[in-house]
Amino acid sequence: MEKRNKVFIATSLDGYIADKNGGLDWLHSIPNPEQVDMGYGPFMDEVDAIVMGRRTFETVCGFDCPWPYAKPVFVLSRTIKSIPEEYADKAELVKGSLIEVVEQINGRGFNQLYIDGGTTIQSFLKEDLIDDLIMTTIPVLLGGGSSLFGDLDKPLDFEFVSSQVYLDKVPQVRYKRITT
């Protein structure tokens, strides 16, 4: 099976994934009374496992809802020594270089990986380890916060695959990495 690392994320018009205080309330600024998932369900059907950073893991653990993932979750961290006991059956700590981590996870049969979390996505991009970008743009300017993209050593070329508009206001664009 082909191995692919995929990003599915929402950004503000000015490219932020969290506001200046780390908040995510702006993600719900467009009324969504029917709770349209904006393609998240079909995307999750495409992936085998999730790779996220420590901060994203801690954010998810702080949500006031049951654990949201039915897929294996691998947490990258240099600072935590173990997954908290209440999440031990839901997530696994992984360490090493990103290439080593991806090889370990792929070696366990998980080939379609959802890469989540700002710093984690930036790190994967720096290592040229992202194959697909699915970006949903919420029409709000935050004026600062956590940027989705960071500095890269070289340009990475992607090609347009498709787009869709949700709730008549929220565009989502899918890109695929062009490899030479």
C-alpha cells in the first residue's frame, strides 16, 4: 500500500491555526446548525493512524468530550515521559527523528497518516514528509497567533487536486505534493 502523510487543518484568512491566546473559538465563527463536518469524516476514512505533537495531544485531552479518535494516535514529544494513565489505551508516545518515527509506524501497518498540530506539521514540512494538504479557510482575520507555516529550507511544490465550499462560506482546498 502506498504510504502517505496527510494534513487536514483549518486556518484563518491570514494563515493562523490558533489565535494570540492559543484559542480555537474562531473555528466556530460561521453558524453550522446542522453540524456539517466539512469533510472530516471522509478524510478520517482515508487514514490509518494519527501523529500529533504534545501540545495538540494536551489540547485534545482538555476538550470537554469523550476521546474523539477511533484510530491509533501516536504522540511526538521530547518532554513527556509517558502518556497519562487515563489515555494509555488511546495514545502512544513515539520518539526519534521524524523519518524514524514514520518508519516505525509504517512498519506496524499504518501507511496513511494524519499529521496534526502546528509545530508537528511545520516539522514534517521541513523534512519534506507531507504528501497531501487539505486546508479549510475560515473567513476571519486573527491578526496574529500560531501560524500554520514556518520557515523552510527550500520551496515545496504542491499541485491543486480539488476544492469544495461548505456552508456557502468556507472553502476547502486539497493539494498533493509534487515530487521530482
